[in-house]
Amino acid sequence: MRKYIIIFILVGAGLPIPAFINIAVSDTSPAEASYKSATTYHDLGEFERAISEYRKAIALNPNSPIIFNRLGVAYSELKQYDAALDAYKSALALSPMTAEPHYNIGLVYLKKGDLPHALKAFKRAIAIDAEWGDAYTGLGEVYLKQGDFGQAIRAYKQATRLNPNGNPSAILGLSKVYARQERWEDAITAVEKAIEIHTDNTEAHYQLAQIYIKRGEKKKATAAMAFFKVLRQTDPLLKEAEIWVKRHPNDARGYNNLGIVYLARRRPEDAIANYKHAISLAPDLATAHYNLGHAYHKQGKMNLAIAAYKQALTLDTTLAIAHNNVAVCYIESGIDLDQALSHARTAVRLVPTASNYWDTLSQVCTALGLESEARHAHARSTKGQEKYTTER
């Protein structure tokens, strides 16, 4: 009896992830145990330990092209490109008609700046599997770097035809070509499509900012560059948070933290899913309930936001920011202003130095016609803001 394990080839050089491939391995064996251990370390980003385990697996099963291919990916992640090439070539010696090693070789040569060899490798991958869009994306990247824009466009368009809704790298590549040709509207359309598919694609937002800069659209450029900076700053945090929950699948705070990163990167649905998972693991984690409310609030789902904020307050009545945000939700919804007033007053009582809490109180008092209290709150809000500006 033989069973099949799905193997996932990792990305390199900012290009797409190769397709899933099926690998037959014999039932429980020392080679399989080492391979499984290697893939676990690989998925956790512990590439040196993964390499050690891949090598153990190869020593026990030297005829597996798949293990050699994965070994090459691990070496490539560590930027040990010569070792990666040796591993990929070993995979091809065992299975010359497999597209993945050729593709991965192309990625390595692309990273090394060896465009002729990269071009040759991607073409070989396509010759074996002409329906694999990622290989055309790699081909497009080479042509773009060589300045052959016509060929680059053809390659990228073929990649998108083969996978129209799942290949943001190819669409982003088209945007780069159009920008080089000063076809600005086409460039913007393409990069926005890439962002639609992959909301927090750091490179795509940088590309969008650069296009606006070159077009002299300062306001749009500033906004795009600001979000690019958020993405660049949170890229390592995202990686760390995702790895943390893999290592600690029962740690509610880990999922809460991952949700925070997702929300900062404009991925509210992923944030909400992680907050909910954190709550399922630790129902008394007040910060997870608060963050869930904050995510709903940003989506404009006021009833859900209020319910989550109030649940946080049930667990921690001193959470001033939750009191303030409940009040804000009521104000924005134009309902239950008496409750808004109660929560706003509690917020400033708990943290009397927070100018934004005083501003919330000023708004609700104004709405309720409490003019004296509204003026007092507004004065406290303004004073706090002036102090903050002076201290900065």
C-alpha cells in the first residue's frame, strides 16, 4: 500500500508559488519520518534544521527527486544559491521531465542576476508544462529586466490567462512594463487589479505610489506611500505572528496578535477570524473581544462592534478605550445617546488625560444639548491636543 502526501513548493524572488504536486512515499519508514520532520521545520522557517532533516531523508532514500527539490528550496531561502542549484540538478537527474526544479533553477538564476540562464530554465519548465502560469511569470520577469517589453507583456498575459484570478505577480509585472512604457492608466489599472487579488501586497503598493509620483499626483502618492510603509513595517511582524501560531496553536494571545497585524494590513476578515479563534481558546481574553469590536467598527458594522466592545467591558470594566469606542459607535449610529454619554463619561474618568476621549464626550453632550458640559469637554480636548503638540 502506498499513500500520497501533498507537497507545497515555497516562493522565491517575489514570484508565485509553484503548483501542488503529488508524491508517492512508502508507508511509515525512517526516510518518511525525516522528510516529515524536515517539512515541519521548513514551514516554521527553520531552514537550517530542515536541511539537516532533508539530508537524513536523502541518505535513507537517495532516489527521491522531491526531497532534493525541497532541499534546494531550503537552501535558496538561506541564499545559499550554489547549494540550491546542486540540489535542483540532482532532482532533475532523477526526474528530468518534472517542471518544478527547472522553475526553481530559474528563480535562483534570477536572484543571482544571471538572466540568460534564468530564461533558459523557465523555458524548459514551460516546455514540460505549458499550462503552468507561474513559469510564464518568471519568463516575463526576465524579459522585463532585459528591457524586452513586448515579450514581457506576452509572457505576463499568458500567465494571467492561465490563472486570471490568482496570479497577482503576473498582473503586477504587467503594471511594471506599462510604467516603463509610460502607459500610466494601464499601469494603474493593472496594479489595482493586483491589489484587489492580494490586498496587502507590499510591492504592489510601492509600485502604485511610484506611478503616482511620476504622474505628479502628490496626494495619491502620499496616501499610497503611507500604506506601503505600514506594510513594509509589518511584513516581519506578519511572518513572526504566523509562525508563532503554527508553533503555539493553543495560544489565544498569538491569534489575537496575528489579528492585530492583519487589521493593520487592511485584511479585516482575516483579523476577525483570528480574534474569534483567540476567543474560542480564551473566552475571558478582554483584549480579543475589544479588537473584534474594533475590526467590526472599521467595517461599519456598529451593532456587532458594540456587542464585542460590551463583552470586553464585561470582562474588564476599566478598559477606557472600549467605553470610548462604544460611545463613538452610538454617536455614529445616532442611537442610544444616553448610553453614549454614560460610556463617554466613564472613559474620561478612567483616563482623564486622553484628549480624544474628551472630544467624544464633547460630541455626545452637544448632541444631547448639554452645552456647559460640552464646552468643558471641548476645552479639555483642545488643551490635551495643544499639550501633545507642544511636547512633540
